Amino acid sequence: MQAWPNPRRPQKRWRLGMGSPQQVILVSLLAALLIVALVGLFATWPALASSQAGAPYKEIVVEPGDTLWEMAISFGRPDLDPRRIVWEIQQFNHLTGNCLYPGQVLRIPRRILPER
């Protein structure tokens, strides 16, 4: 037999009240913690974005007359074949050819740079 709800007895409904003092304190602390974390994240975001010391690449601005081959010779590790370095730069920057433009920013992978 199926039990039907009694129409005379009010059904339990969710109340949107303040709750117990412990719940209010817990929710307030969690909100404050979230705000502090977000403020800290956004305050350090520019420093993280501009810091290249830990980045896996070094940014180079292309000058007039620069070629990938010259960059491979001047920036690459001496123990690596320059053809491999050119290929790495092309792959890392999603280049399909050898055309470079003055002012273009290239990212040189740190794994091909000489260690200091």
C-alpha cells in the first residue's frame, strides 16, 4: 500500500533562514578566506606573468635582417646542431616557414639555450 501525504499536515519545506550561529560564522569565514585568496592571486598575477626567470622560454624581439639560422647560431647551445635549433624554434612558435618580421616576438625554448 502506498502512503499518500496527509493534506492536513504541512509538508516540510526548506527554509532560507540565517541558520545557527555556528553556520553563520562558518560561512562568513569561508567567504573571507575566498576573498583573501582571490585578492592575493590577482595582486601577484602581473608579477607572475612578467617574470620570465621561471618560464620555459626566453622572448626575443626580431630585428630587421634577423634570420632563424643566425638566431640558432647566436642563441643556441654549441653542442646542438643549428638545424635542430631552427626546427625547435619553429615548432615552439608555431611557424610554418622561415619568414620573420621586424618587431615579431619569438619564444626561444630554454632547453636549447646555453646554461649559465
